[in-house]
Amino acid sequence: MAAVAPGAAAQPSPSSTQVLEVANLQTYFYTRGGLVKAVDGVSFSLVRGETLAIVGESGCGKSVTALSLMRLVADPPGRIVGGSLRLGSTDLLRLDEAAMRDIRGNRIAMIFQEPMTSLNPVMTIARQISEALMLHQNLSRGAALVRSIEMLHLVGIPEPAQRAKEYPHQLSGGMRQRAMIAMAVACNPEVLIADEPTSALDVTIQAQILEVIAKLRRELGTALILITHDLGIVAETAERVIVMYAGRKVEEAAVGRLFARPLHPYTSGLIHSIPRLALMRRESGPADGRLLEIPGMVPALSNLPPGCSFAPRCAHASELCRREYPPYEEKRPGQWAACWHPVVGDSGG
Amino acid sequence: MVEPVAPLLQVEGLTKHFPVKRGVLRRTIGQVRAVDGVSFTIGAGETLGLVGESGCGKTTVGRSLLRLIEPTSGSIRIDGRDITRLSRAELRPFRRQMQIIFQDPFSSLNPRMRAGDIVGEPLKVHGVESKRERRSRVAQLFDRVGLRAAQMDAFPHQFSGGQRQRIGVARALALNPRLIVGDEPVSALDVSIQAQVINLLMDLQRELGLSYLFISHNLAVVEHISHRVAVMYLGRIVEHTDKVTLFTRPLHPYTEALLYAVPVPDPAIKRDKRVVQGDVPSPLNPPPGCHFHPRCPYAEARCKLEAPALREIEPAHFAACHLLNQ
Amino acid sequence: MAALDHAAELEKAGANVSSRFGAMLFLARSYPLGAIGAVIMVGFLATALFAGAIASFDPFTINARDSLAPPGGAHMLGADFMGRDVFARIVYGARISLAVALGATLLGSLFGVSVGLMSGFIGGWFDLLVQRLIDIMQSLPLLVMALVMAASLGPSLTNTIIAIAIPLVPSVARVIRSNTLSLREMPYVEAARAVGMSELRIAVSHVLPNTLAPLIVLATAQLGSAILVESALSFLGLGVPEPHPSWGRMLSESAAEYVRTAPWLVIFPGIAISAVVFGTNLLGDAIRDMLDPRQRC
């Protein structure tokens, strides 16, 4: 269970062990309000042990992307209408529901934001973890229980043998999220998707959970897709970042490069609009000036403007931006963006 | 920070205990000490940030100031006048002075009322009878918070989250209050919208001389908007000082733990991680002595027995910790 | 992945609906059973309102010559022992059923809303007392309660309405109370308190309008049971007195003596009762689904 060196993960090459490849994923919703292209042509790949963050605001399609990978998009109204999802050599979109069930929770697993609603309140923690192990790994009840307790220990739950016998409501929020993580990684999945895993938690508990996730990735070599709106979590956890806006990928780069020299005005806006603690600023001094703001609001997906979706909020938008959607291309080595007028000479560090 | 001569708001020993009731006869079986002897002042034009994790009592403090929750004991003074024991009728004139902005821009607006009526309602309650007069005042307020007057007749669901929060701000401004309690006013908003609302609140403060009690769990936002900051843990203030000192030289181990738990949105800055272990204890059954001692890396024997008082460790820098020397 | 026809999918999701009529058609297609219920209810309403124009006979005219005339002749659905036209009596009976159903539901809802709102808002010992009273009332079946009420009030249209309305109060009160309890904690209610609005005004302008949706669902369901209870009361001779044509009494008069010799006297009023109750239930279920936010997207 060797972890892949972070440097190698930043730029996937065909030779590295690629575990997931998403190509041109399109997930649409057919609603009374019209056609909603929640995910529109998203592609990315993931190598073993890598952490990829997908960032964006509500409605940008990051959660629908995650649900699409699990094939858990509610139908109706949603449907994956195009693209391919390859997990190893398996094309997930060609599998029937029964075959997909064998994959879910086994080769690809998910951690949700709210651990209370994702755990079954009338089953003990051990039972819930064992169930997945017995189903996917054909373990006996006893062996599954032993492994469940090992998993609880691995995610840092004190007195795991004791806690295993408890019900979700007997655990605190942080412990429940740990149990949820133990359940997700029990079958040693190739890909772990964490959808806002710490948004419902207090900041000190969030730090604990992020530490657990980092440790698991090191020890198990699981590839992680981290979906979040918190740039702090991205900066501290991810190796590579995808920025989504209105259902599309607008920028992708290694985390250091993205934060230092963002290309897309939206990425740049996001990075500069958040207040930073004094401890986190490179230059000292009080911060009480105005924050940089991105004007306007996220457009409704059923009624996107022609051309670039961000153009109405963008300071650099030109006639071209309002007319044509920009191509997604490699603007600098290892840094892709969809923008006609990428930001140049951003204050780099 | 310059301490104002006569503080607009003065809170002393504010305490709120919620009884825990069980059974058919609803007998009281215990008390949740949600707020346990909290004192602070807010001057005119000043922002006090109140930070802490869930269950620390910061929301109860905000609600108690407006008497939306009746405090168990302690006093709340506005311009020196104690409003803690005033009757509803006596309280009404003071309602004009203090208003509140809520966290959730969806549940804070009545879905069956038009935006203009929501903002105009405080005016109606406080005797602005003429509909024309109300509408023109509401139109001004809409303009002030960055909404178009033409949107007055729309219903809340027709607005985005950020716009709805602006409606909430306009409603709070309607009576020309001097103090606004912001209960996590930007926490439910998207990152790009948060900055808009923070800027709006700061602009309003500059122009109208407003005071804020800004309640939040987001330390970076609190640092940005506040002049002074108080940190709460399980019903008590554990540290209280001006923001520059608090965020650069925190004294209390809990403040330090909080600051180091916030992820840094800059991969170029590498900090040594100091993750504090353990869970936030339940306010129903807080640990004895210093509430933080089970999680505190520096805890000593007396921390388990004796609750530390909030002391002035350095000039105008208060902290409640046995290990700090004056 | 096979290419999908976006237009067809959107059509199915109702995206192309523009007019009010189009919206109704879309609703009818999404909730076919509800549409059937709505058609039945509209038919029932029209029958009650335009009874005079629909029935060619007078429901009260006694005609010994036509006594127990079978269906098919001059009397479409036959005639009863006194030679009164069954069709006309069913058509006019719709008026009684409608009056009782609407009257009892409105009256019951009015009381129920007041009790529930006060109980939820005042709380404390008042709430405790009201809740225990409601528990007692709910432990008796609707019909038994109505029977006791009707027997003590005596038979008349108004008394029937009251007798049916009172047992409806507890369920309405309960729904409104639980709604009030959650609504009074809503931030917009706190905001109203923060500006100094009186509790009564908060209850009326902020809480009440937001309890309407569950109330409508409940009221539709109660419409059906009110009709059923009225029929049962009349069947037992405790409902609307002679000579008003009540479906329940039409059944009771004929059931014992004529069920073999003149079955049309039993069958047609029975069908009328079943159809209307069926209609209200279908409509009620559809409205409940429509108002359930989890069903919408």
C-alpha cells in the first residue's frame, strides 16, 4: 500500500496508475423550469493516491458530478446523457443497476456532508460497516466485525470495540463523520468521493477529520475527490484543483499554481474575495478595507447567457465573451482554463 | 481601540439557563447553562465579534439582547437604561434601537409576503400608517442595500440567496436602529456573495454610524469586520480584546486552537499543524472547572477543579485561564 | 449512450407549459387520479348548484301511480315507494351532501384552527389541557362522536352540520398546532417579534397563512368523511329530516324492505355516495402530493 509521491500525482501521465477517467460527462435535469445542464462536458482523470479537489459555489455542478460518478442522480428529473466514466477498465455507464451496486461502496465510495442522515439510526455502527464487508468482500460475520473494529481504530475512534456496539445517535458529530469515513473505506475503494465532508462540523472538529482523511489516503493509497466550497480546505488537502462554474470546468491546475497565478477571472475573484486571518497573510497589518467582490450572482442553469457563463459578472468581458463560449485549453504548462482573456501577471508568491 | 465614553450597549453577567423537561408532567430534570455570566460593551459605531463553536451560547447571547429569549439573570443596558425587566409595551421604543439579521436567508423571510411588505412591516408596527410613505421609505431602503425598487412586489423565492440577505438587511435598517445583531449573517451565502454582504454591512456602518454584534464561527470574517472580538466556549467568554491583538497574540489555549484549526487558503504558507483533540462537550453536562480542560494541551490539576475568572492579563486584554500571569 | 430527445424529455417534465390551461393539462397528466377526482368533484358541485335544471322531476312530488317504478321508463333511475323520482332525489340530495360537507368542514376547520393556533402559541398549561382534551376526543371514532352529538342535538340540517363539525376539530387542531410550533420558531417570526409586533398579530399574519397548505389537504380529506358520516347519520335516522332528500336516508328507507324487490332504490344512492367520497379522496391525495415539496423539483 505505497502512496504515490505527490509530485507524480500533480501531472497524470498515462504510465501512472490511472484509476478513474471521466470524459465529457453530461448530466442534465429535465424540469418544469426547462433544461438544466447541471454538468456539461466535464472531463478529468485521477491516479492512485491522488487528491483532486472540485471547487465551486452552490449550483456549479460539483455535487451532481459526484453523484454522477456514483450513478446516484435521481431519475427523473436527472439523467446522465453523455460521456464516459471509466473506473479502471470498467465503463460505469454500461453497467446495469445490479453490477453498479457491486461497484458502489466497494470500488468507489462516498462520504456525505451530513453524517446523521447518511447513517441508519436503528443499526449499530459495527453492523453498518460489516454489512458492506459481508456484501462486497464475502467476509463472514465474525471476520467482518473484526475488520469493522479495525476500521474504527484507523479513523481514530477511541475504544473502537466499545463504540462499534453503539448507535449513531450515541456518537458526537465528529465521531459520526469518522464512522461514516470508516464505512466508506472499509472495502478499500479505489476512489473515495468526499462531498463537503466537514461543512456541518465545527472548525476544531473539521481539522481532526481532515487529518483523518489525509492519513487514510497516505496509508491506503485511495484516490480522493474532494468536493468543497472552502478554499482553505482545498489549499491544505488537494494536489490538483478543478474550478467549476455553471456546470462547466473553467480552470484546472496543480494547487500551488492555481492559488499563485489563477488564469480564470472567476478563480481569481474567488481567491481574492475571501477574508484571511492575520496568521495567514503574507504581509502583516490590519485588514479592514473593502473585500474584493464578484458582482452579480450565479446565473440560473436553465437560463444561461450566450457565450461565457461568467461574462455578465466579469470585469474583463468583451464582445467576444458574450458571443462565444471560450475553448478549454492549456494556457500555461499544466494549467488549463476556458477564458478568452485570462488573467495575466496575478500577484504570484 | 479607543474606548467610547458612554457605551451604547452594556451587558453584565448575562445568564440564560434552559430547563430540560421530561415526562408527561414536564418536570425539570436539569439545566442547560447556555450562557453563563457574560459581560461586554459595544460603543457607537463599533463592531464586537462574538466567535465560538456550536453550542457555545453565542446565538443565545444575540437573542437575549433583543429579549427574543428572556435572560435568567444579568442586565442589558442601552444608553445606561436597563431594559432587562421592561414589559413588552415599555420595550417597544427600545426595539427601534436594536435589530437583528439572521443566518438563513430562506427561513428569515415569510414566503407568503412580498419583499416590499417584509421590509415595510417594522414601519407599520411602529406607526407609519400611510401606505405611500411606507412605500417610498421601503424604496429608499431597497436602493440602500443594492436592490431595485422595482423588485418590491416580488416574493422571496424569486430572489437569490444574496439578494434575500439584502432584504433581511433592509428590514433590519427600516427603523433606523443604532445596533444590529448579525447572527451568522454571511455563513449561509456562497463565497462570492459573502464578500458583497460583508462590504455592504461595513459601508452601512461607516455611513450610518451603526454598531454591530457580529456573531459567527468564521474567524476570518470576524477578524475582517470587527473592532473587538470575544471568544466563547460553553457559555462563557474565554478571551476578549481588540482584534489585532486577539488574532496575532492570542492568550487563551482555546483561541489558539481555534486559530490553528482554520485551514489556510494559500498553499504557499505552510504552518505546523496543532490539531486540538476531543469533542466539544455537551452544554447539558459541561466539564467541571475550566470547561476547556479535557481538550487543553496545557491543563494542570487545578484546571479540573476551579473555573478560571476572566482577568485583565494585559491592558484591555482579558482571558480566563489559570496559566496566564498578569 | 443513446442520444436523447431533449424536446420530448422536456415536454414530459412540463417545461413547455405556458398558459393557465396548459398548466392544468400538465397537472392532469402528472396526477391522473387526482384529475379523475377533480372531474368527479366538479360534476358533484355542478349537480348541486344546477339541480333544478338537471332533474326533470320534482323530488318531493308524491305520485302513487309511479310507486316503485323500475328504472328505464319515465323515471330514469326508477321511483321510490311514494313514486318520487330517484334521479331527482339524488340530484337534490347532492345539495344536502354539499351543504353538510362544506358546512361541517368549514365550521370544524374554523374551530380547529383557532384551538390549534392558540394551543401552539400560548403553550404551557393551556396547551397541555387542550392536548389532553383532544386526546380524549380522538379516542372516540368520528362516527360515534357524531352519533352522540346528533342524538343530543336532535335532527335538523344545522344540527347535523354541528354534529359532524365538532368531531373534525381535533385533527385540524392537532395539525395546526404542530405547524404553529415549528413556525413560531422561524426566523421571520423572530424578526417580527424583534420589531415589537404583538403575538396575536404574528399569529394571524405570519403563522396562519403558512399553515394553509396542510389545512387544505386535511380539509379535502375531511370533505369525504363528512359526506360519509352524514349518510350514516341519516341512515340511522339522526340526520337531515324528511322530506329533504338525503342520500343516507334514501338508503336506510329502502334497504330493509326493498333491497330484493326494488334494488335501484339502494344501488343508485349508494353509487352516488361512493363516487363522491372516492372523488374527494383522489383529489385530496393529489393535492397532498402536489404540495409536498419533496415531490417538486
